[in-house]
Amino acid sequence: MKEPIIKIRDLHTSFGSLHVLKGINLDIFPFETLAILGRSGCGKSTLLRHLIGLRKPTSGQIFIKGVDFIHAHPRNRHKILKKIGMLFQGSALFNSMTVKENVMLPLLEHTPLESTTINIMAKMKLEQVGLSGFEDYYPAQLSGGMRKRAALARALAMDPDILCCDEPSAGLDPIVSAGIDNLLLKLKKAFNMTIVVVTHELESVFLIADRIALLDRGKIIFTGSKQEMKKSDNPKIIQFLERRADEEVLDGDQYLESLLNG
């Protein structure tokens, strides 16, 4: 088996008394699509933020391409981050900039390329996600699916080795969601990327994922293939796959207490 491109070891994250991640251990391998799956509030997005350096964990280690990412010198961390693309849940496009300008921004900030070259590269990225002809539109002029594609083009601007996606189908109708999933499959094949997708959408996971990591209350309770997940006899996995609600319905105070207790 290949050496992991990302290794996560005994990762813990707490916000005050709330223990969000509880000893995460996970390997992510080159050129695979790993889906991090779980119910809302289980720690999926927090884990993804650690991978892109937006939040520092309470304890533990993350190795990216063999480098201790959390404790690395800022210069080395910056070098790693330049090869990680991020597709945010809400797209996170700058509304005052055109679609093309949004895609150009990482190249202007992080490369010495001429502006004419950057302009051409931005157009190419937009063409790859199906937005040729929309370069001069502003985000507010685009549909939700088109904004997601524009954000994906920006995430690909630096030709990343790793692409992280936070709920890529969030807020989209089923047909547009399927289009985003198929686009991710196409781009992964074209660019030989490792893709890490955080989601709770089972249909999306079973289409794009090579492996699945299932989080529950801050812990990974399963890693494996789609077929292995479907054959699992773990009650929590079965409950998730069958979309069954918890047996007891909590009132407001009980719900808050359950969140605080993880």
C-alpha cells in the first residue's frame, strides 16, 4: 500500500468544555477520494479546518507529505498550503470581484506569473468547470450551482495535490448536486488529485468515494469501502444508512446537554 499523503494521529480538539474531536487517527492515501461522513455537529468540518490550517487542534499531529504540519515552520506550512485547494461550503467568493478575478486571486498572491498568463490560466480553469463565457459575471449573478463551480475553479487555480471540499452539495437541488459530483470525478481523473470530501449526503458519497470515514460524537467508528460499510453490523452505521432518527426525542435542555457532553 502507498504511503499516506496525510496522516492524522491522536487528534483532539476542545472548545472550552466541549470536546469535539476525541483521538482521531486516520490515513488518507494519494489519488483517492476519501469521504468524511457523519451527522451534523459530529466534528467533520472541524477536522477539515485542521487540514487546511484554519484551526489548530488542542493536541495531536497531522503529517502532510511527511511534514509535521501543525508544528512546522510557517514557511514550510505555507509551502504545503499552496498545494491544497479548498472548496468552501458557501463558496466564499468575493462578491465585489468577477468570477475570473476570484479565480485569478490565488495566482496573483502566490506566483510571480505575468498578469496576462494568469488571465489565460483563470479562463482555462473556468472552462474546465463548465463556466466558459461567464468570466465577467459577478457571484450574485450566478445560480448556486454555478457559484459552486466558480469556487471549485478557484480551488484548482494553483493545481493542488490535495483538494478539500466542505459539503460540496449543500443547498443544491439533486440534479445540480449530481453535476457537482460528476465534475469532481472528472477533475480527479484529469489532475491526479487526492480529494477529501466532508458531507452527510449518502448519494454523493456512494458515487464519488473510494473510501469512507464515519464520525460519530467526535470519534471515527468506521473506515473502509462503500461495500464494507453497507455490510457492517454496527448499529450506529445501520442507523445512519437507514436514516433512522434517535429513538428518544430530546427537549431543548436535553439537546444542549447532549452537545456539551459530546
